[in-house]
Amino acid sequence: GQNIDQPTEMTATEGAIVQINCTYQTSGFNGLFWYQQHAGEAPTFLSYNVLDGLEEKGRFSSFLSRSKGYSYLLLKELQMKDSASYLCATMDSNYQLIWGAGTKLIIKP
Amino acid sequence: NAGVTQTPKFQVLKTGQSMTLQCAQDMNHEYMSWYRQDPGMGLRLIHYSVGAGITDQGEVPNGYNVSRSTTEDFPLRLLSAAPSQTSVYFCASNTISGSEYTGELFFGEGSRLTVL
């Protein structure tokens, strides 16, 4: 079957670092995506990993281990505007996206 | 560029009514799709299209119909609305091949539908 697991909710402090984990089991694999979604808004693209390793984009980094079916999104120097849901998604062998339920990140001052 | 334009933003229907959610993109993307998003669940694919004249079913197609007569437009029709179709609907598009492919899906702003 196809399954993506990520924590439902996390809390972190402004200025700190937080790591949001995602584990997946999919039929075929053509990449892993992270999206950010603020409440009441559409998802916006953060990252796309297709090879193992760490991809860094400013304050955000995404890591992938295909052999472990595991990814994480690392957010540094947290700001209040980072309060949002973070969606993990994999692309299967038919190039369709399978989405996790999302992790709601709450940032406290 | 307007990106992906989706209308209406809000709609209330009675059970059994039909309606169409409109979606248009001006980025010349081959791929367009419709998702629904429900609390506690991931985005679920309803229907998708890889080009004009081509549509296919996603994970939850029942009760919905689509067509793709042009590259730009991909309307979603609810044939006979049911309370179970109360949800937030997102249209999304991207390019699916070539050097421009980044994997990024471009989303419309969403349509919040309530069926009474």
C-alpha cells in the first residue's frame, strides 16, 4: 500500500530550529516534495528531493534517504510567519503525488 | 501572469444541486489537476489531465466530472452534490517534462464548498 506519515502537530520557539520528519511507503518513487500551507491558503512549494542527501534553501533544508523511506524538513531561525502546516508528498511510479496529512507547526515567542 | 485562477472562492449548495468549479491557468502547463482537502487528511486527487482532450481519474473521482477542451481550462463539475462533498477544493497545474520541470505544483487559491 501507499502511506505517508508525519507528526500531526509540533511546537517550537521563535529563533530556534525545528525538524519535521516524514516517512513513506509508496509504489515506485519519483521524488519527495515539501509544501507550506498557511491557514486558509493554498499550499506553496518549498522543496523537491529525488536523490539522497541534503538540499539547502536559505533557512529551509530538506533531507532524503530513499533506502529508509525517510525525509525531513529543517527550519532554522524560526520566525512567527513560519507558523503553518507543512505537507510531505511523494511522487509514485505514475507521477502522481501522494500526500501526507500535514504537520501543523506552532511558533511561540 | 495570473497563474492559476479558481472560482468561486465560496459556495453553498443544497443536496442534489449541481455546479461547476472553474480553473484556468496562463502558464501553458500541460498538467492540471483537482484535489480536495479535508481536515486531518492529505490532499486527495479527484481528476487530472496531461493535456487538452485527455483526462483521467484520481483517487476519489466518484460524483465529479471534468473536461479539458483547451490547455488553459479544467473545470470540475459536481453532478449531484452530497454533504460528503463538503470540502476545500484546489486546482493545480505544472509542466511535466523537459528542462523546465522542477516538480513544483502551482495551486489556485481554493474553493470552499458546503453542501447542506
